[in-house]
Amino acid sequence: MNFQFPLMTKSRKLHELITGQEMNPKIRSTGIQNASVKKQKDGQKDTREEEEDDDYHITLPVFPGGSESFETAAKFCYGLKIVLSASNAGALRCAGEYLEMTEEYSEDNLISKTERFLTQFVFKNIKNSVITLKTCEKLMPLAVNLSIVERCIDAISSRAASSDTSLFGWPVNGRIEENLKSRSTSGKDSWFDELGLLSLPFFKRLIFVMKSSNLNSEIIDSCLISYAKKYIPGISRTNWKPSASPSNAVSEDEQREILETIISNFPLQKSPTSSSATTRFLFRLLRTVNILKASDSCRTALEKKIGWQLEEATLDDLLIPSYSYLNETLYDVDCVERILGHFLQGLEKRSLNRIEVEDEDSNFRSAALMLVAKLIDGYLSEIASDVHLQPEKFYQLAVSLPEHARLFDDGLYRAVDVYLKAHPLTMETEREKICGILDCRKLTLEACTHAAQNERLPLRAVVQVLFFEQLQLRHAIAGTHLAAEAGPMGGGEDDDELIAVDHEQEGSSRPWRAVVRENQELKQDMDSMRTRVHQLERECSAMRKAIDKMGPPATLERDGRRTSLKKIFGCKFNSQVCYSHEPAAAEGREGRSHRRDK
């Protein structure tokens, strides 16, 4: 054992190099050329080394971990205390392998010591595994040959699968405010921010292993979103901060590559805990795709992902600016139409895959479809004021949804009204085509009243509105008449039995007297409502006669026709703004009473 050079007692490689020079004294090197061991400072040192040609010089090219790692390994050889951590364990493990500090050469050597630390402390913690994996980027390819990279990635994937998702924060559980508070108090529990330390190749390998392990899609979504927020500026409005130094800024090409990697690895299916916050982030990602001009396949994949959870979107999310110079419209209507198509396709696939599932799934699909219908109606109302929006584009988007998607057409009527107001020069045939998307049977009484006095609607549409308003009043009167006659039909004993059944089967606590009193009030309303029906019948009959006298609609001016109709029928309606999607029955009675009092 050479006590003048303790490194030889622990390192087989150093022992062989020094012994080799002792056996061949004529072999000399020009100096230590490894920058990680010593660095030449000036020309005087070069002269001094040439004079001391009797010394032995060892060259250690490309030492793993650099001078800091070699210094720590040397301290270990000299018996000094070294501190192992997640940031230096990988480098010291590679240094031990490079210096051949094996257990066979010396007991309790550096390789065994670092392996125990990696197994007991690094691979059992997600955050430590991420930190060690980051250090392996400068230890290639030795870190791969020693399986440090593979073991770190496997540890992250396995630990993430067994972790409590409630600790992950947004977007896994969707509770933004609560998680911001929890991160400020217990930031050490969050490991998603550490993923931003990884380079893109290592991050790709990590996501590939996660997907191969069938990891929960919520966790994969969270990893992808956290990484995107780290490297794509402006993608998160709440946490956006300008770069501290220009050197840390990511180029546009690198951002595009990161963006395409993120989107290509997104699970298509909607996660069970997906929220509006997640959907909002996806729409911001879509805007970034348009700005960076990513590939068409990347855009299509993201649009499909959004389409599968479109019911979680808001109106602000759909208002995507148009970035194409070929498109004159203010918003990208084509993109929204494609997303809506993906939503309908996904809904159909889910229906085919779950034919034998209980009614709960069908109820969920119906609710999602109605939410999207209300969202699209609001979007149509917002873009209808765009003077560059063509009638055909407005029509195609409006009829994309099936008929049963809308419970009421009040929102769609409002969009049509806004479009006709913003496009007064639209041809009569196009106006009739646009109004043809309305189902007058689904308009509430308030909407019918507004449409009957709307001068922007074609005459045919007004006639249909008046006709179906008359039918609605007839049905309302018939229902009121039946309800009013239901009370006095039975005797005293029958009333007692009905009260007992009402309390036992339906659990109703409303007194029977209140029901009778309400029926009497409804009966009193019947006469006034019948009068209104007769009035509408007379107006409709007079309108038919006027239409026959006027001939084809194209032969008359629009303003003159509308004025003549007013003079003939004497129709006077108050302007009302109607945008109710699901009005209650009570609101309908209030509206009828309001018109009756007038």
C-alpha cells in the first residue's frame, strides 16, 4: 500500500496508471490535461512543469462530474467525510465506476456507498429521483450504461402511480385556489415543478415510460401541463413571469418542438376529474399552436382533445382570434366548427361503446350535449355581429348540432336576430334560410312575443311564430282547464283518499286547500287566455288574406310591407329581450299574466 498516495488504495485505475509509469520511467506526459482535475493558469506554471520532469503525470480525460466530483472522490479516498445528496449521488456513482473503486478492490468503496444511497434515499422519493435524473444529462453515456437514468425514470413512474392525487394540485383536482395556498405552505410536497429541470429528451423518455405503464391520465396531463408552463412563455396568465436572463429564453423552434411533444403525448380521453381550468389551458395551448405555426397533425390532435371535453369550456375559450391572413373574420369559426365535430364524434363513440350501460351514462351524454348547445348559441350570438361572417358559415355552425340538443331555441333566436341586425343587406332568400334553423315550437312565449314585432325577420318567419304562439296558448288553456276541473270531481271521501295518497306516495306537505285555491285561480285565468287566442286567430286570418292580396314577397318593399301589416292587423308588442335557455313553468305563467293585464 502506498501511503504517500492514498488514491491508489481505493482506485484500481489510478493504481494501474501510477504503477505503469513507475515501471516505465521514460514515459512522461506533458502535464495534467484534464480540466476537471487541474487547470493551467499562466505560462509560468507551464515552465515549472517542464523543469520538474521527474514527476509523474496522469491524464484523466472527460472525468464524469468534473473537478467537483473528483475532489469529493479524493476526499473519500483520504478518509474525509463526504455528504451525499440527490444532486451529487449520480456523479459520484459514475466517478467511482470511472476510477474502478469497486468492492473487490477495497471494502466499503465508493461504488457500494453511492449505490446504497441511491437505493435507500433517491429512488424512494419522486423529487430526489427527478433531481438525480437531471444531473445525469452531463454524465452521458456512462449514466445510461450504469442504468441510473432507467432506474430514476422507473422510480418516478412507480412512485407517481402510488401517490395521492389530491396532493398533486392543478390540473389534477381542479382546485386552483386551494392548491395555490397549499403550495405556499407545503411546497416541498409538489414535484411537478421539478420536471421543468429536465431536458426535452429525458422528459420524452419519462412520459413514454408513464404511458407504457398505463399510468393514470390525470398524472400524465399534469406532467405535460407543468412542463409546458415552464418553457412556453405566456401560456399561463396567472403564473407568467418574464425571463430573468435572455440566456434562459427558449427559441421559437425549441418552443415549437416542446409544444408538439406535449400535444402528441396528451391522452385523448377526458380524465374523470377534468375541470374548466384544464380545458381553459388547452385552449390557450391552441392559441399558441396558431402563433408558433405548429404542424397540422399537432393542431388536429389538440382539437380532438378539446372536443372530448367541450362541455367544460366557456364562451371566452371559444373566442379564438383568427391568425390567418386568408380569413377576414375576427374569430376562427372554422376551428370551433372542427372542435364541435370532434365533440359529436366522441359522443357517438361513447354511445356505441356503452350501449348496455345504465341510464346514468345516457343522462350524462344528454346533459353534456345540452351544455354544448347552450355554449354554441352564445358563441353564435357573439360572432353574429362580425360583418365579414358569411351567411353560409353562420348557418352551417348553427345546424351542426342535432335537433334534440336544444330544449329551447331562445338562445339561437337571439343569435339570428343579432346576425340580421348586423347584416341588413343580406338577400331575402338567405334571410329565410337563416331563420329556417329556428324551431318555432321551441320558442317560449316571451321569445314569440319579441319575434312577432321583430321587423328584421322575414314575413314567413313572423307568420310561423304567430301560428305556434297560438298553439302554445291553446295548449296552455287546455292544461289549465283540465287542472281546474280535477279538484271538484270527487266527493269528500275521495278527497280524503287523495290527500292520503299524496302524502304517502309523493311525500308532499302542501295542504289540499292550497291546491284547490290554485286550481280556482287557474280557472279564472282561462277566460282571459281564451280571449287572447281568439284575438290571435283573427289576426292570423287577416294576415293570410293580406298575404294573398300582396302576392309574391319579392314584389313589395320590406319597409312598406311591414308598415302595411301593422296598419292591417294593428299588432303592437312591447320589445323584450329573451335569452332564457331553460325557463321554468312559473315564469311562463307570469309572462301570460303580464300580457293579460295589458
